[in-house]
Amino acid sequence: MERFRGNDDLVARTTRQFAAADKITDLIIGWTRAEFGRERGYKKLRNFLDEDFRHDLKNAGLYYQFGAAITLSDTNAPEEFMARFGQYLLERGYLRFSDVPELYSSDGYSALSLIQRLAAEKMGMPANRPLPKSFAVLADYAALGKSWTNYLGHDRPLSRQGERLGAKTESGDRSQKARAVNLAGDLFEDLLGPFEIFGDKETDHLTVKLALGRAPNHFNGQWRDGWVFWETDLNANRALPVLCFASWSSPAVGFQEAHFGQVILDGDDLTDTASGLTA
């Protein structure tokens, strides 16, 4: 049995995911307080973020982890992941069925309108009234990105963490804002994991060969002409390791023929008998 890349410690990864979800939620609560804290009904939005959204973000991480894991054996896994998690979002009220076609066909700005609508609903704003001026930040990606970046640069816990770790961005920028933004990105990576559900451009190809005199009793490769072959693409970022396993048994032909007149134990029967004798 051999493993290649990935991480089999599911508990450690899940613990890291949940911690990241909590920190991301806290940052979003802080940002919304800065942008909408003076609006009527903000307390309702904050309670939603602190309870339901925090819970759902953890589930998002688990769904992503599950989706990445099933790609190991199911070529339709990305589509199933989208359907499964999409159903979850519908049931939890983040989406409506009428939103789905627009999300697939739009240039991306419908996602902002969905966020606007969700925030307004959670704050108890009537659907037939104009949104407050503060919601304009949710209508433009550039304005939203600028607001989020500025908030991260002034978030004290995140800034202190960046100073403590000496966080440095890819461009080498050591400014407080750049370090905070970089750390926030690390949190999202911890939530979803560095693996890719929809493929990874940086792939190697793995080939493993095992020479045997006979086909194994159990294995997950291919048996060809006295060899077991394992071949697969090996992504740089993956949820679980590539696992190559094989088990086999070889009967002592001379011993069995001398005692039984013929070979009567082979394959799983021989393995089960040997296990019973050593137990």
C-alpha cells in the first residue's frame, strides 16, 4: 500500500476549516457593521450572520471537501457537487429557483444583486421600497473590493496576527493592509482547502508498477501480463492522497499436495485460514 500527496487527517482539516469559517464570519460581521451598522434592522442581519450564516459557511467547507473527495472516483463529481450544494442554498433561502438561470447566464453582477436582496431581507426591509444609499457598495465589485480591503487593513486582530507572523504578500509588500488581505485569503484557503474540484492545471502523472507472479486477490489498479499498474493524474492540490493497494496470497503447493493430495486453499480461503491460525 502506498499513498501520494493529499492529507488523510480529516479531523485536523475539518478543525482548520471550522476555525477559518468562524474567523471569516467575524470579519464579515465587522465589515457589515462598518457599512450598515446605522441602518434600521442591522441587528437582525448581524444575528443571521452570527448564527445561520456561520453554520452554513462551515457546511460550505464540508460540501467542498466532500466534492473534492468524490472526484477521485466519479468523473461527474463537479456537476453533482453543484447540484447538491445548490439544493442546500435553495433550502436555506440563499437562492430562489428563478435565480439559477440568471446566475449561469449573467456576467456575474447578479451575484451582487442576490447579496443585496439577502441583506435587505435579513434586515426586514420591504421589497417594494428603495434600498438605502449604504447598499450601493453591494452593487459594484470595485467598490465592494475597495471597502473590504480597507476594512481588513483596519481590523486589529487580523493586523496583529500579520505582524506576529511577519506575513508577506507575493509582491513583497509588508504594509499592514497588504498583510491583512493576504491573511484573509489564507482563511478562505483553509475553509475550502487548496485542492480544486474543477481541475488543477498544475498536474503530474503518476505511474506505479508492481511485479507479481499472479493476479492479486484485491487491488485498485489494473492487472496486465504479470504486473499491477496504477496510473492517474496527480494534482498538486488534492483532498485525499492517491492510494495504491494490493493484497495477495501464494499457496505452498508442495506442502498442500503432500498433506492433502492437492491444493485446496488458495485466494481468500487461504488468507482467511491463515488469519484464523494466527489469531
